[in-house]
Amino acid sequence: MKLVRCNKCKDEYYICEELDKIGFPIGGEQCECGKTDYTVIDNNIQVKYNTYVKKADDMETITEDMRHTMAMLKDEILELVKTYLDPWLK
């Protein structure tokens, strides 16, 4: 990633060339003002990602949410099987 400054409006923004090459809208080489003329401030930005779970309580909440989501998914799949596959099997 690169940290750049627009030469027109002097706004700073990030460019991720790898994402831009594969067509993602984030990290493009265009400023919000519409200009593509910029000055590179830092050519090699390293981004630190925060860990998602910081406490044991958070992990318990996430686990409970996953159980609830999986139960809902199971119910939906069983409903689809009953609606679409059972008539073909009879």
C-alpha cells in the first residue's frame, strides 16, 4: 500500500495497487476530487490488523452467535429439502 497526497486538493489517501489491478473499487488511484495526479508520501505502508477476539467473553458471544446461525441454517435446509426433494422421492 502507498500513502499519497493529491496535488490538487492536498487530501491524503491510500492506494493498494494489488487490489486495483484485480478490479476492487477500494485502493484506486483516483482522489475524491477526481484527479489522478498525486505525490507519494510513503511507498510501503504496513497495516496492522486488530485481533477480532480480545476477551474470553467475546469468544463466548461469538460461539453462541455461530450456534444460533448454524441452527437457523439447518432449519432452512430442512425446509428446502421438504419443499423440493420430498415430492421427487415419493
